[in-house]
Amino acid sequence: QVQLVESGGGLVQAGESLTLSCAASGSIGSMAWYRQAPGKQRELVASITRGAVTNYLDSVKGRFTISRDNAKNTVYMQMNSLKPEDTAVYYCNARDITSAKYYWGQGTQVTVSS
């Protein structure tokens, strides 16, 4: 079974940066970051395939960068120019190549103050 361990959340001021990390066990295919703000649905923020093909939510394009280290089974998301509307719990998601199942991390809080 895949396990995901996230780190890097915190409290920052608008305009500052944070980097999220998610380390996975097992044989991992695509990985992604989702977020969920209070009272809102969980939404896909960015995704990346093993071949480094990326996809972004329109509102974060140009500010967030997703990357991965396949040797370490780790996905990163560099978040620059953070805005108060980026405040949410951020969840790592990964697909197990063997089972084709998707797994979630425990979530990490990102709070951006104005």
C-alpha cells in the first residue's frame, strides 16, 4: 500500500513563498497536489506524470511550479507570490502503478495572510 508523507505547509504573508514536499512509498505513476479551502470543494492545483508532463489550475499558472524526483518518489510544489485566496489544506495525491489505485496524503495547512 502506498503511503504519502507531506511537509512544508505554514503561515506566510501575501507575496511570500512556500515549498511543499510529498514523499511516497511504492511504485508511483502520476502525482498531484489538490487543495481544499473551508466550505469549498477539493480542487486540483497541479499534476505531473512520471515523464514530467505538468498541468496547472489557471489561477496558479505562473506562480506555482510542480516537480518530482522519481528516484526519491517525491513530488514538490514551489509556490511563489502567494495570495490570501491560496489559503487551504493542500493534499498530495499519487497513483500506484501496480494497483492503479490513487492514494491521499494527510494534508498540510497553508495560510496566507494579507
